[in-house]
Amino acid sequence: MPHAHALRIDLALLEEGVHTFTRTPSIETLDLDPARFDAVEVEVLVNYFNDRALVLITASAIATLECDRTLKPFTQAISGQYEVLFVPASFSKREEETTTDAYDELQEIPAGRPELDLTAFVRDTLLLAIPARCVSPEAEALELQTTFGALTDEEGNTIDPRWEALRKLKTDDADAT
């Protein structure tokens, strides 16, 4: 059985069929920032048949993010999935010619060492799971200021500060004559 922190699957130990693995790799194993990621869990579903392995990776973690509105750090659970097809090196050229777009990723199984290294796939899945817009739950309830720098005169009419500066110049010129 592989080490609990390893993200390698030895195909020589598997019979044909569907296999499920759960791993809790260390942040260092994945080469991720320990200040940003914590509690990584990975579930791997391997459908191994005819020397090929279709692998579905589901990775989750707790990420420390910076709120786009308040610039304060907060933690959020993130998760993502990735699917990759591993084929023997002898099949890979044939597969590239005949495969459809059903699989985004086609990887070769190393010759002489039927082992799948999933480390890079898990790391990339977690990095892509970080939301593009990071807003903490507390900041969602905050009202956003939508007007800035609007001035009003005595009657409550809005004054554009640029026109007010010009009006002041005109008044100063009138006083000078």
C-alpha cells in the first residue's frame, strides 16, 4: 500500500476494474504555499482496464484568501475535479490519432514502471479551484459606496468640483477688475 502522503498509484498492484483511493498529502508534497493551503484531501477514482487508466481526481482544501473588498484574510473551503487518461507509451501515438475530444488530457504510463504520479494534477486542480472573485462572507453584507466626491450647493444641487473651480476663477477675475 502506498504511503499516506504519496500521490502515486502503482498500477502493478491493481487488478483490472474500478479502484478508489483517499489521500491526505502534505502541503510540501504538493509544493503549495503553507500560508495559503491547509487540510488537503484527495479522492482518486481509477478505472483500470486493458493497460489504460482513466483517473478522476477530486481535491479539496481549506484556502486562506484575501477579500477583494476589505483586503482582510479569510478562510474558505475549495474543491475541484480533474480527469486524465493514462495510456501505455506504445498506445499513445495511436490514441492521439483516434481519440475524440472526450479527454482533455492524455498522459503516457512510464514504460517499465507502471506508476501514476498525480502530484502535479492535484496541485493544479487546487490552484484552479481558487475563486477568481474572493469576497469574504462578512463583506458580502457590506453596502458598497457607489458615489464619490459629489458636492452639493445650498439648494441641494450636485456640484461638479471641476466646474466649481472654474466658477471660482471667474469670480476672482470679476473681483480683480
